[in-house]
Amino acid sequence: MKNRTYEQRMIMICFMLLVIFILLAMLVQDFKSKEIPGQVIEHIVKSGENLTQIATKYSDEYLPKALCEIKKLNNMTESDLVVGQVLKIEVK
């Protein structure tokens, strides 16, 4: 093993700390993105989305049942959505 100068060792330590920080940030992001079945989350309606797409994203249940549950949870009588609308959805 070569003798390294103080500056080389410091650069190596900074690089290792940077790699550790990036890995931890990725781990935290992955942990935060997991939805737990039964958890009620909020979904913000984006342009082009419809209720069927949203129901399919969060549930693998029979589609008409999933649609009814979303409508009931959000006190909706119709399937009309507005961009930016916040929907409560129970993750299945």
C-alpha cells in the first residue's frame, strides 16, 4: 500500500462520506414511498388523470368496488375530477 498524503486521505474520506450520504438518501426515499395496505393517503389529481386510473394505481380490487370506495371516502356523487383536487384513498 502506498503512503498517501494528508490531502489524498481527506479527499478519500470526503468521497466515502458522499457515497454514504447518497446511499442513505436513496434508502430514505425508498422507505417513504412505500404505501401500507389500509393506510389512507392523499392523491393530488394531475392533468389527464381520471378516477379509473387513480383507483387502479392504488388498488388491485374489483374496479367498480374500488371506484365506489374512493367516491365514498371523498363524499363524491360523480366521477368528475379537477386538476389539483386532493383525494383521500385507502391503499389496498
